[in-house]
Amino acid sequence: MSSIAALPLILNELRLPTIKRLWAGLAEQSNKEGWPAERFLTAVMEHELAERETRRLERHRIESQLLPGKLLSSFDFTTVPTVSKAHVTALVEGDGWIDQGANLLLFGPPGVGKSHLVCAIGYGLIDRGYRVHFTRTSDLVQRLQVARREMRLPAEIAKLDRFDLLILDDLSYVRRDQAETSVLFELIAARYERKSLALTANQPFSGWDQVFPEPAMTLAAVDRLVHHSTIFELNVESYRRRHASVGSATAKQKTKEKTD
């Protein structure tokens, strides 16, 4: 078998699909333009690395389970004057906080954009090479409860260590009358000062005694989360309610115009 005929088989074995697809065209260009061998080799390797990075980012976006379309470019900072766009941009760029295992806490009533903002930060971090995972807090608590019953809670929490940022959405919907909500505290304690958490909550810390089984555990959880954290308070009118009001007013105006 000639070397040219063998090359696709070799590239398959080495798992270099991009080079397999592009090498012939680049080789033809190289021959026409008289490239030195090192330039041709660099060119095919650069294409392989670029496509590997693209595929890696796509895998990480899929595994993150971030809400689709919730990007920084579509977040309206003018409606939330308590949140600085510059501060959020610094968080997206990493700014050292992820590597330090620091946390991000977002408070505010339903519909003000907490989930949108935290997902936008998550997407930005993925683009910078970090691994992120988004989940509803109640779903994760149920998952950890099952792990505890099956005597594998430490292993289940350890699996989450592969994510640099774990986003727990809607903490306030978890209630202590659910069995074994202490698993949430164990997760917080396990990630403390090692891996970052981001939480969204409708209630301030004073309402968290409805989440954890006992006041001492609530205090300990809050202490660990706040110790190294950035806190955003989105205490504005609900985006959904505001737009519903605008829509209702517009409809009333149109109705009035028709009857006038």
C-alpha cells in the first residue's frame, strides 16, 4: 500500500479527523506554493487543534444544561440598576474567583432575571475553558437523597467536582419537610473553598430556615457560602409582570381607540 493510500488509515488510528478531511487540499496548496515541510505540518495541526477546541466547547455547553439563549448580550442591565455590567463582565472573565472556589449568590423575587444572569455568566465561563453545570436545587436534592439511601452520597458529591461552577437555581423552593434536606448542606460543605457554587433564591438568608432541618445547619451553610462570595440583589419589579402590564395597557389603549 502506498503512503498516500495508507494515510487515511493512519489518521483514523490516531483519531485526527480534521487532518484526514483537510490534508489533501492543504498538501496541494503547499506543493503549489512551495511551503517548507514545517509550515505544512503546522497548518494541518492548527486546524486539528482549532476543531478540537470547538468540539470541546460544544460538549461542555451541552453537559452544562444551561438555559438556552440566556446570554449576556440579551440581558437588560437597565432594568436592574443594582447590578453592575462591569462587575458581571469581570466575573465572566474569571477574575480569579473560580480558581479560588468563591461563590456567587443572586437574590430577588421571581421574574427579575436571576436565572438569565447566572446562565449568562456560566456560558461566558465555558468559553474561557471552565466546566459549568446548571440544575434546579430541588432536582439535585432529590438526586443526593437517592445517593444517601444507596450509601453512595460521598461518591455522588465527588462526581460534581468535575464542574468548576455548580449552579443551583431556585434554592427557596426546597423545603425542610422533604426527607434529608441536609444533603444540601453536605454538598455546600464539601465544595467549601475548593469548588465554586452559584445560587439563586427568592428569599433572603432570613428565610433559609425553611430549607435546612435546623437553625445551626442554616447558619453554618450561610457562613460557608458568604465567606468568599459575590452577592447580587435584584430587588426590582418582575420582568414578566412589567411586560404583562405594558401589554395590558397597550391592549386597553387599542380597544379605546377602536371605540372612540
